[in-house]
Amino acid sequence: MALWRVPCPVPGAAYGRCAFLHLRFIGHYAHNQMILARPQVGGDGLPVKSVETVPVKVSDMAGQVSRLPLVKREDAAELFELLDERRGPSANANIFALMANCPDILRPFLDMADAVRRASGLDPRLRELSILIVCLSLGNRYEFGRHWNLARRLGVTRQTLLDLWDFEESDKFDALEKAAMRLARDATRAPEQVDPLIWDPVHESLGDQQALALLFTIGWYNMSARITGPAKLQLEPDLERL
């Protein structure tokens, strides 16, 4: 696997001027240098080999255990009644069993998650593609696996999802989708350095309200990835990749 070392952008630098660093490169900051690598992607859309925090195949996760306990339904009946009411078939998702360790956080978490999902009428396909780019940029396994299936249920083809790593060169995404994915990528990597060349096409296409809704979506799944990732939260054993 080839590695490239380039100077790390200085604070305030126009990050968008490094636009040639597409999603297929995963960035890590160390000793004033950015280490970049292009992963080998498997049939499930996740990298086959890892570089530091880059994810491995979902199949390699078998038998792993979360670093934090997953609360059982019988130990938190009231919380799971709330989850059944609010989430239906998704009530047993591992993320909720993890969050149930902090019930005072779980309730507002659900409220915010619902608000982000509605996201001022943001196109569902655009939303899911942006979420998946956040997951890939951060190497997050859990949300990537769940939102892959959500995207598939929206009619996004498997080959389209496999093209996410190289979306700049793919003909399966329209101009707005590519613009949103660039924003999701760059806002995840270096939020203060999102260049006008990245921001303006999204803002001009979506307007104030939906552009902000997209930022909320990107930010929300950055937060989720930074919880589920360090916690090593695993996908549900019965979750089948569509």
C-alpha cells in the first residue's frame, strides 16, 4: 500500500485547495505531516486492509465485543418501551443498548436523532450518501453498516455504494450529490478549513435552511462515530448487508 507524506495544512489554510486529496485517501495528522493511504476495498464497501483507524471488513468483526456493556431489555424495561414506541423494529439496535447506560442522554438523543432525520425536507438519498461519506472518512464501522442498508432501501444500488470511495470519478452521482459528499468529507476532516469552493455549490443548490440541515446531519454522525468508534460498538449479529 503506497503512502504519501505532505505538509499538514496550517491553521486557517484553505483546505479546499487540497481538493485533489479525494475521499479515497484517509488522512491522519502526525508530527506536522499528513499520512495518506488508499485502502483496498472489498465487496462490502469497507477496506480490506487497515491503516491505523481505517476500518476492516465487517466479516472480520465476528466475535468482537463492545468495550462498554449493552443494556438488556429486561434490565431497563421503561427505556425499551420508549424505544419500541419511537423506533419500532429498530428498538433493539445496539446503539440504543449502548446509550441506555446513560438514560438521561438517551431520551434527548432520540429527539435530536429524529430532528436530524427529518432535516427540513432534505432529500433522503442525499442525506444517506453524506452520512456514509462521514463514516468512511472516519473509518466508522457501525454507522456505515446500518446506513448502507438504509441507502439500499432507498433504492441506491450496491455498485453505487461501492463507488463511494471514488465518487469524484464515478458517473453514478449527480453534481449536487458530489458537492454534498465533498462537504461531508471536508467538514469531517477539517471543519474550520472548508473552502468556499466546497461550500458554495451546496449552499447555492440547497439554500440556507437545507444547507444548515445538511451540516446538522454531517455533525450528528461525526458525533455518533466518535462514540461508537472508541466504544468498539459492533453491528447486530442478525443484520444482513443488503
